[in-house]
Amino acid sequence: MIDVKNIPSISGLNFRHFQGESDYSQIAAVLIASEASDQVERDVTADDIANSYQHLSNCDPYKDIIIAEVFGKIIGYARGWWEDGTFTGRLYKHNGFLIPEWRRKGIGHTMFLWMENHLLDIAASLPSGTENFLQVNASQFQKGTTTMLERSDYQPVRYFYEMVRPTLDDIFEFQLPDGLEIRPANPENYPAIWKSVDETSQDEWGYKKPTDDDYQEWLTSPHFQPHLWQVAWDTVSNQVVGHVLTFIDEEENKQCNRKRGYTEGIGVDQSWRRRGLARAMISRSLQVQKSAGMTESALAADSDSTSNVIRLYESCGFQIVKRDTIYRKSF
């Protein structure tokens, strides 16, 4: 049990810490129900939760998770962790999920306040000397979360768009720049591709240096599908200079009754940018998704990217369908 102040007066309600493997299936169920209510299409299994929790950084699930349950059934939870941002100082991130029928009863707010205080305690135990922020992500459909954040003095600092190409017909073919070729992603190439993922991400907002645990999580993720990737190599230097790490979530497609692929993990080496490489890899990725039986594709895009990726993706047939906002509060 967790000693929480001002618990809502609900019969059978209590708050506790994470207890291990026995919680995975209920956490997955809460996550699915909560995200669906917020118009986030997501399919998560107990195995997915287990894999994720085995690769957490700066987060001890047994201390940094608060679980809400009613008569022993989990109805919501929140998790917190911290990161040292390369350009932003130290970020204390948290998120929360609550089954829809238990919302607007004070449960989410109770977990929110507990997590804020918990993260402030963690911050007090760490070396100072850097700027500190609390950070939460909220989609445009999370009206209650947005209101709670704004009333708690969080400010929007960045916007991200979900973009969808509603059809995989009429895919334009763009040629690779001279001197480059697409090669299969074989296991012996994974370290080089991972290095390229890191190097091409360093100018992205919110970048942080990946760890060995991040690499292992990447290798074991269900979205790790190298047979769909488009990896561009410089034939002279024999180096990876670009990639699109395409994937298909079959379980999500079944749940949502659709055939969607994801054109994600898009990166181009600085020396090859603005020469048509990204567009050429994206067009090939879309063709691969179509060959796999998909009828649409999606990706996430930073609204303020210095590379003007929104225009790039729109030129490849993608359309904006949703906006997510990152909120921060300094302390």
C-alpha cells in the first residue's frame, strides 16, 4: 500500500506499488482501454510490458510506479523516470493511464500529484547544477489531462503530428542519388545501422545518447523487422548514410480492422541531406508495405523540425491527422 493523501471516497479504492510479473496483464489491459478512449490506436500484450520494463532507464518499477486498484483490480497507473537531455537539462517525465469509466472521480489527479512529489524527491537526491523540468505528453484528445496540466502550471513546449498516407496507390518513384545503394539489413550490419540511427538523430529535439539497454530493447522490440527496412549505403566509403526502419504491427491491424504499415525510423546523414535520399527511401518503404498487403501508412513528425520534414512527408502523400503536445514545468 502507498500512503496517499486525500484519497477519493470510492469504496474499495487503494493505491500500491508495482508487484512484478503478476501485474503485467492488467497493466496492458489498462493501457489499451485508456489509449482507446483517447483515440490512440495501440495493441499491447503482457509480454510487451515485460520486455519494456526489463529495459527501463532511471526507473525502478517497484518504486517509480503507482497503481490504483478497486477491490484488487487494477484500474489505472502512473510511471515516472528521469533523463539527462543533451540540450535541455534534466527531465523528470511521467505518464498516467486510467480506464475510462473511472475518470473524473479524482483518481487520475491523485496519482498525478503523488508522482509529481515522488519525482521532486528523486530530484532532491541527485546532484544539482542543471536545470530541472517535469514533462508530460498529451494528445489533442486528452482534454482532461490537458486541463490538469495547464492548471498545474505546465506549459506547451513542442508539438508533434501523427501523419497518415490513406492509400498506397500512386506511389511516386524517386531515384537514389548517385553513389548510393540499398542493401539488405543483415545481422552483421545491425551495429552500423544502430550507429547511424544515433548519429542522424543528434540534431533532433529531445535527443539523448542511447545506452546499451536501448540497443538491446531495439533488437528485441516487436517492431524490429529488418526485412522491411530501407538502408542506404555509400558505395565508396561503405558506410550507412540513411535508413527507414519500416514495420508492421499485425496485432494492432487486427484490432483496428485495417492494413497499416509504419514509415518510421527515418534518418539521413548530414552530408547526404537535401539531395533526395529521404524521399527515395520513403518511396521504397511504401512499395514494400504495399507488397506486404498494406493499404495505408503512418508516421510521427516534429512540427518544428529544422529539416522541414512536414513538407517532405506531405510531398510523399502523408496528411496530418492528430497533434500531440509536450508540456513542461520547471522547478
